[in-house]
Amino acid sequence: DFVSTAMTMKGTLSEKVGTDLSQAEKQKQSIQEVRRSLPVFPYREDLLSAIKDHQILVIEGETGSGKTTQIPQYLFEDGYTKGGMKIGCTQPRRVAAMSVSARVAQEMGVKLGNEVGYSIRFEDCTSERTVLKYMTDGMLLREFLTEPDLASYRPRFSVLISNIASATLDTERFSCFFDDAPVFRIPGRRFPVDIYYTKAPEADYLDACVVSVLQIHVTQPPGDVLVFLTGQEEIEACCELLQERCRRLGSKISELIVLPIYANLPSDMQAKIFNPTPPGARKVVVATNIAETSLTIDGIIYVIDPGFCKQKSYNARTGMESLIVTPCSRASANQRAGRAGRVAAGKCFRLYTAWAFKHEMEETTVPEIQRTNLGNVVLLLKSLGINDLIHFDFMDPPPHETLVLALEQLYALGALNHLGELTKLGRRMAELPVDPMLSKMILASEQYKCSEEVLTIAAMLSVNNSIFYRPKDKVVHADNARMNFVVPGGDHLVLLNVYTQWVESGYSTQWCFENFIQFRSMKRARDVREQLEGLMDRIEVEVCSANGDIVPIRKAVTAGYFYHTAHLSKGGYKTVKHQQTVYVHPNSSLFEEQPRWLIYHELVFTTKEFMRQVIEIDSSWLLEVAPHYYKSKELEDSSSKKMPRKQGKAREELG
Ligand code: ADP
């Protein structure tokens, strides 16, 4: 985790009110003891003086040594926030920003959101009083939009880059990149970790995880277990299996506390992983790779590593982004193993062979900027006045073609002119903290007079496929409930229908429960919608409704997502620009219907290239919304006649 801490600050902490030596006081004392026990603590003074002497400093230390939680507090204690200044600390992940700020607020004895707060997309937990602000990198970039000189972090603006010790190479690269900035090393404290491999590859790593956890629980001395899986679904499945097996074993085994952690988990649940394990029990944390570097859980002695992670990848030729489960890198595997050796000697069980580790895994993970769609970044940089992106001094330059494609896409969306300069539309698009295509869709809703509906759709799309609840033991009921929401036109309109009915129910939890809808996701959609609606004023979009007419809504979607058009021909669906074969996702409301032309929200590769969230369009709309991108020749087959139904076969194939 690279944590850049921009500093200097404002205001004083609320006066500490004298109280008797109560429970709270004792807890405070123990918190201070914990703070003093962290590896960074002995270096407090040296660090402060190095920071005083250098405007840019690269700080290296083991994960969990206290870089993120302590250094900002040291600066605060040293008076850096006097005179109205702030300390900002960027985090690579939302979860990390939330969890670390909660911890720091606790350590400082303040309420989260007051002196210590966090800011992540669609969620701003800070106030006038906030002097210590944890945020995702993206949010810091956004702050440049409103405050280009970051004045509240000056006058003496410093950058601290903190890096994990195992990535020594990176430390040198950082230092080099910042004109040989000095490096401050916090010596690590690390216990040996024994590594075990499997003799043969595991056919089912989920099952292997469950078995390994139980084996550890029954045969190994006390110590908590950390399991690395790739995402929410896997994690939930693993937790369920573990709980079920424990129930069956009953009192034959001691208590096993099973806790999931992933990005979409509600924050009260996230906090649970940090609760100390009661004596006699054992804790198992089942995590995504956020527990690799971004979160440190004390007490872990055993790590189970199946060797996979979910990775974003981007095909610059077709402009397609996908999230694929892939083997993790050796660097990742070693970082995972290291998590077992923080408090005592530990053990790491790798559910793959030593051969696979040596020969099948990549040395390091490719930086995210090199495998993602850069539309967002480019739009933001352009609006910060950085015009020449081709020659921009990136630390890890993204592939040339990715950059060019991002520029082309922004041009096609109308955000840039033919000279590559930001247009008025582009400037407005940059104000919205969402992908350029989604921004464009929202802005287009102004012209089509359907912003009410489009805002809802945008919010529902942002909560990421977690609207419908489909528990394994009630699949039939859940699917029926889902069918009841189907309306003509496509999935976007289904989502709109769900939201509208929920509003009519008075935002009811009971309604969600009865309709197999996830209340949590709906609440989040409502938050996102409110935030987006709040921004409409700023970009001068009037919020109005199409009053039941679905054509304008679909046109607005088309205006944003015309890149994502697929066309049905004899062989099935193909994307219009790249002739790539794609399939309607079996969960889609249009799975049976097979419209000639459709637009998809995203493409995911699981067993096939599936289009998720699709909407039916008329091909003539493409010429209307993107005349510079589509030629009428490409769209010749514009009849709205439907093809004979034959996806029944595809469904069988899927099982
Ligand atoms: P680094 O940035 O060097 O990786 P951190 O500052 O994140 O280290 O962690 C320092 C300590 O703070 C660790 O012992 C970690 O367990 C603890 N910690 C971090 N976040 C929380 C939290 N939300 N609750 C409890 N403890 C936490």
C-alpha cells in the first residue's frame, strides 16, 4: 500500500474534559500502550525531524508497523494542523479508508467524522472540524477540481510516500521518481513463517480452504486464521460452509468465530474483524486481498492462500474491461504469507504446488493503471489543465494504446474537441464522480427530459449487481420475485421499476424482504442517487421526469453507452465495432427476447463473454446520439423484427 500523506492543518482538537479514572480512562491507557508498542513508535522523533527537513520523504516499513495510523497522528500532535491546515492520507481502497480512520478516531478519542474523518466516493464522513482526513486516491484527485492548489494542505505542503518493506524495489523507484528523495526506513519486526505447499493441485480451492481451516482448528495451537479468497460470493460461500460444518461438529470442537471482509460489507460488520478473540476461541477471517496490505488484523498466526485474486484487465483494442479470477503473483503470495508472522512465528498453507509457485505465477502484479480503462483519469487530468497526457510523466506509464483509446472515447462522447481540449460538456462530465459514459448518460437525460429516471438508473447501476437476493435454498422463490419486476425494454428499466416500487413502499425493509431485494443495496442506491441529484444543480441539469415514456430514457442510455452496442445476426450477438461474440447474461430480462440491437452496461467474462444489464434500442438512435462515431452503413440491418428464439439452447448449456 502506497500511502501518500499530504499535510499541514487547521483548528484544535476539542478540549479534553477531565474525568475520573473510569473504564474509558483505562481503555485510553491501553490504547496508548498499543500505540507505543508499534514498530514506528521508537522513530517518532527522528521521523518528525526528517519530515521537517524534507518536503518529500519516502517512508518504508513493514505492513502493520503503524505508517498509516500513527504518522498522521504524530504530525497532528506536533502541531502541523495549527492555523487551519489539514493532513490528508490517501488509501488504495475504500474499506481501508473507512477502517483506518475509525481506528485513528478511536485512538484520538474523538467521534469519527469530527477531527478525524474519511472521504470515499459517494460518502463524505468529514466536517468543518476535520483535520485528519483519510481518503481514496480518487477523492484527493477530485479535491484538485475544487481547490487546484490544495490550499488547505499548505503553506508548507509536503508529500510523504509510505511503502511496505517487502517492496524495496518500489521504494527506490519512488525515491528516484521524486528526484532522489530521501528514504526513511522503519526497521521491521517479523517472525519466521513456515510455508507448506500441496502435493498436487487442488480441484476445488473453496472446499480445500474449508477443510484446511477445520484442520488447523482441530490440530494446531491457538492463533487466528486468515483465508484469502477472490470476492464476496466466494467469501460468503466459504463462511456458510464453515459455519455449517461447525454446527454439525457441535461441542466436539471449541468455538470458531467466522468473519468475512470485503469491500461491500457494511462497516459495522467490517469492524468486527478487529475485535479481540475471546480466550478458548479461534477467529477465522475470510478476506479478499484487502487483507494483503491495506488492513492489518492482529493475532493472525495461520494464513491459507489458494493463490488466486480477482483482477481487472483491459483490452485496449476492443476497449473492454473485465474482472477475472487469476493466479496471484509471487509478490502477492509472499505478502500474504507475511501476514502470519506479525505477532509470533506463523504458518502459511499454500493450496498449490511448489512447482506452480515457481513456474506458473508472475513475479509481480502489473500496476492497476496499466490494466484499466483510463477514461476517468484522463477526463480528470484534462480538467486539471494537464493537456499533454501522451508525454505526461507517469511513474508507471499506461500502455500507449490505452491512453489513445481513452482520448478517442472521450472525443466520441463529446468531452474533448478535435484538438483534445476539454469541451464545456467535458467539464460538466468531470464534475460527476462516475465513469465518463455514466456521466454522459446523466447529462444526456437533460436533453431527453428524463433525468429523474436516469438518476435512479445510474444509482442502481452503481450498486453493482447486488440488488436481487438469491439465497441457495430459495432460488425458485427468488427468481419468481425477480420475474415480477420485469417490464419491457430491458434491465435498466427493471432496475428503475424496483426502485420506484421501493419508494412507493415508503423505503420499506419488509417490502425488500418480501420481494427478495437486498435492503442494504437499496439504501446505498438511495444515498448515491441523493448525491448525484445534489450535483445536478451544480452542473445545471434540471431534474424532470419522462412520465412513463421509455424511449427518452433508452435514448439517454444510448447517448452514454453507444460504445457498448451489440447486434444480433445469424451467429448470435456481436459487438458492432469489433465484431466480438458476446452473450446476454441468463439473469437478464432480455435473455429470451433477443432484440436485434441492444446496449450493455458491462461485459463480464465468466464462462463466456456475458453482457450484464442490457437494454433494447433502435439502431437509428445511434446515429442520433453519436453521428461522428457510427456510420449508417454499419447499422444497415435496422429492422426491429426479432430473430427466432433459440437461446433456450444457450440456457441448457449453462446448466
Ligand atoms: P501500516 O500502515 O504500517 O501498514 P497501520 O498503521 O495500518 O500499519 O497499522 C498499525 C496497527 O493498527 C496494526 O496493529 C493494526 O492492527 C492496527 N489497526 C489498524 N486499523 C485498525 C482498526 N480498524 N481496528 C483496530 N486496529 C487497527
